[in-house]
Amino acid sequence: MSAARSPVAEGDGPARRAGRGDTRGVVRPTGLLDVLGVASVLLDSEGRIALWSPQAEELFGYSASEALGQYAARIMVHEQHLDLVVKLFADVMETGEGWAGAFPIRRKDGSTCLVEFRNMRLLNDRGDVYALGLAADQTTVSRLERDVALSTRIVAQSPIGLAVLDTDLRYVSVNPALERLNGVPAEDHLGRTMREVLPHLDVDAIEAAARDVLKTGLPLVDQQTVGRTPADPDEEHAWTISLYRLEDAAGTVLGVAGSVVDVTEQHRAAVEAESARRRLAVIADASARIGTTLELDRTALELAEVAVPELADVAAVDLLEAVTAGRRSSLGPSEPAVIRALAVRADDAPEALAAADPPGQVARYGPDRLVTECVRTGEAVLVAEVGEADLPRIARSPEAADLLARAGVHSYLAVPLTARGEVLGALDLKRTRNPLPFSADDVLLARELAARAAVQIDNARWYQNARDTALTLQRSLLPSHPPVTGGLEVASRYQPAGGTAEVGGDWFDVIPLDERKTALVVGDVMGSGINAAATMGRLRTATNTLASLDLAPERLLEHLDRITQDLAHSIATCVYAVHDPGLRQCRIANAGHLPPVRLRAGRKPELLELPTGAPLGVGGVAFATTTVDLEPGDRLVFYTDGLVETRQHPLDERLDALLDLLDGPDRPLQEVCDLLLRTLHQPDNSDDVALLIARAQHRD
């Protein structure tokens, strides 16, 4: 305790204080002697009281005027101890050896109390002998002794690091626990600042907090700090620090007391818990964001967007080219990897983005490349600290390696995209702005993301392959026709459904007949996928065959109805029209399909009023043929429901929109097709569209 006391508390007198330029005036001395209330009594050689302090007056009850000149033994000692005290006094005066002990005294009011005494002989410059007696209440002395002993033991044996800093924040004392925590002997702390003793800690924050405590008196409790000390220079530890201002009894600030508790295990547990929470949050985010469509490129981009910036600053999703083609791929130790880039995402890293393969590009990565190692082994590849020699094994080319170096790539991680036991490709991750290297936790998170995304990517891959197959089949079944046939100019379009749906069974056909007649067909097989496309092909073939027999439209539909009934679970709508340029007429029969639109010069576009009829495959319902005029220049527009039907609008409203678009100046048929598709067909429409427009020609 004395080490932390100011010079004034150590007995520095007023004269010496003034000599130092202190202008505060005399401050009441403070310290243990004041707490003890030590009484001072000076006796001459005969045992008479020569000097009597105010504390003596308080302890014994006699004023100075009453005590001075009196024999001390008579007013200070109980009668039963008088002989003993006289003998002890004589021994001190004769031998010069001091004496200490406790015995009861008698106070002026007649009461007694136990007093702790210290006696010693004094000599002045003339050789006169005096006895100095110091006395204090024994109860007070015992209490202080217990308090000091308790404090000393607590400080010495506490597992908590304890220190006292002066007002300049230099160490005054440290306990053994703090020696162990800091790895620095106590003597190497004393007189030095925290920065000098522990240069690897965030000293600025701690010292700022200590100055605030000195200034305000408000304690700082359990502030956490992380760093390294000489006790364990290779590992980071965490501590909680509490600071309290020290003051003496007069309120003079003496310094700061601090306690330090090692909470490394709790800190690591909290960090691990936070990492686990972060992983769960990212995985939950990935579950919601990845696989929203069955588009391969979109699914890959969703994975990259989840990874950046939460896990990496740059993310690329690559698939083996064989996998994108629907083949299994296995690489030998010396084989390169042929990889198609699907998506790349970067967080403010233009150089790293430029170094990545752009989406859609196919690149060959040699057997020594890290991404090749990843897809060959099916294991994660981690380079926590990327060095100059690592960049050529990461980049696709020397130029790309230079870009990665300029981007500041310092950590690299590649994890395989594995689904159903097959390695599809890799998720390639780099860090530039994030200063931390990839850790084992990051590897776990990346593997979990890749595993979840790989299933979605595999689903999208197989769906896209199946859809491409169905589209190829469907397009192969659709006709190719000259722009002019018989007495008609014809234009057509087929638009597949949006990317989230399978191909449908919509079709159209233009069939030349005898006598310059032309059959026009538009139909829609209910359902989607390969089966719908195959059914459409069968109905188209049957229609072509029946049309060659020059059957009336209603008779042709009756035959198609019976054929459709023989196709399991098949229903279709269809409009069949036969144009006769000689009669300038069209005979039309409808099987549950939307009515065609007729456009005539000088008139509003109109939906033809036809008997709707039942869809093909229902059976038992008769069909009817309607004859309409079609003069040269008149147009007929046939379409399937995918052009006009939506979930958000009534069908009548959409049909009105179709008529409004067609109500305008005459324009090329190809332009009209494009206008209708561009304006009416919704990109996310789950139905495909067949569109056929015919214009009657002037007869040569």
C-alpha cells in the first residue's frame, strides 16, 4: 500500500511541499497513522510527561495541561501494572533497548482499554535522556492487522491478475497471477507503462479507458481485449479488464487499480458459437436463394451471390464441360480439366474479376492447377496464405496470375460440387479485401454450400438436357414452309415456354392441297414435356395424312378426335382451316380452340364466331364447319392460348389487347408476328406459343 502513496502521505511536511512550488496549501496528512490514531508521549529521565500529543489526549482523556509534568505511570497505567511498567521504563532508559507490548490503561473517566505500546530511548544534543512512547488502541491495531493480512493474502494468492498503476499509468505493483498472465516478472513491470511491458496488446484502448477512470472516478468493468503476451506469444488470448480509481481518505487520486481475468476459453467458445450461427445463417440464406429456377446459369449465379461477400470476395462457379453435355467425367492424374465457367461474382475486385473466366467460356486447366486437383480428387483445396508461387497454379494464364497479384489475392479455397456421387465442377473462392485467411470453419461452410448447391445445379442440368431434347424434338416436328404457298402469304413463330417450365405441345402447320388450296392448322396438346411433344408429332402426321384426302374440316376433326382417344391420357385443341383462293373463302372447324382473328381493310379486327366444339380426345361431340370470306389482302391470325392467357388478367381483356395490336396500318407479316410475341407473351409464361398468320394474295 505504501508504494502507491503520494509523497505527502509519506510524511512530506508543509515546508517541503511549498519548496516544490505546490500552491494548494497544507493538506491534512493521511495514512495508517491517522487511522490508528497513534498517541505520542515524551518522558524525561524521571518519568515525567514532557510532551503530550492531541492523540494522547483523545486516547487517555487528559488534556495537555493536566498531563504535562505528571508522572506518566500514575495517570496512564492501571495500578496492578504499575510496578511492571516502572521496571520496563527503567530498563529502556538504562539499556537503550526499545520495548513493545500491550497492556490495559486507565482513562481519566475511570474506564480501561487495551493499548498497544512502543517505547524507545532518545538523546538530545546535550546528552539528556528521554523516553518516547507511542500508543494506539489495540482493537484498532488488530483490525488493521487483519485487514492488511487479508488483503496481502488475497492479492498474493488470487487467480485474478491484479495491478496498481500510478497517475502516469506506470506499474506500481503486480501480483503473481498477473506475472503469469503476462509472462513478465513483477520487477520488470515496476515503473514501466503497459505499452512497454505488453507491446502486442491494444494498449491505446486500455490506456484511454484508464485515463477516463482517473478523470471521472467511474469504474470500468469487464472490458474485453484480445492479443498476445510473452506468456504465450504464438496464440491469441482474451481477457476481461476492470479498472477502479484509487483515492486516499482525503480524496487525493493515487492511481488506478486493475483486475485481469483470462477468458480465452469462453472467448473461443463464443467465437465458435458465432461461427456456427454465421454458418447456419448463410446455409439458411442459401436454401432460400439457390435453386429458385431450373435454369443452370441462374442457379450457378445464385450460389456465387450467396458466397460473396459472406464467405469470399471473389467466387466462381465452374462445371466440367463433359458434365454440361450430360456425360460423366473422370480425370486421370495427368489429364487437364476442361471447364465451362457458369457464373462469377466479385465484391469490389475488378482485377480479380478480369482474371476469372467469363460465364460461358470453356477453358483448359492443366493437371497442376488447383481447380483441376479439386475436381479430380473430389476434395477441397485450401491455400490459406497465397504466395507468389501459388498464383500460377490458381490462374488460367500468366496474365490472369498478374491480375490476381494486383488484386491482392491472399487466400484461396476450391471445393468440389458433388451431387449423387458425381463431381460436377468446383466452387472457386478468393479473398482480397477480407484480411483473414480461409479457416477450417470456412472450409466446412464452403463444403456445405457447395453440397447443397450441387444438387440444385444437377437438377437444373438434367432438366435443361431434357428440355433441350424435347425442344429439339418439337422443333423437328414443326414444319418449314415457304413464305407464299397457294394463294396465301404465310408467316409463323414458335416460342417455347419460360425457363421454369417444360416444353409444351403447341404446333402449327401449312399444308399445300390440290387446286392451289392450302390447309392451315394450329393446335395445342394439353400437358408438357416429351410426351406432349410426341403426341403433337403424331397428331401433326395424322393431320397431314387426312388433309391429303381432301376431307371437309369437320370430318377431318372427327378422325383426329378418334385418333386422340387412342392416345393414352391425351387431350388437344385444334383449329383446321382450308383456304380456297378461287372462291375467296375459308372453311374452318374448331375443336375447343381459341377463335382466329380476321383482319379486313377498312374494318376493325374481329374474332371469328365459330362453334367452339369439344377438344380432341373427348369423343362423342360433333364438329361443324363455318365458311368465311377471305378477300385478297385479308388476313387470318391463328394462335395458341400461351399468347394471350395469363394468371393476372381475364381472357376477354387479353383478347381485346390482341385485337388492339392488330388494329393498325398493314405491315409485313413477319413484323406482326414479332410484335405480338414481344408485346403479349410474358417471359415467365409457363406455356409455349404457336402463331400463324396468313394473308390472301391477289390471283395472278
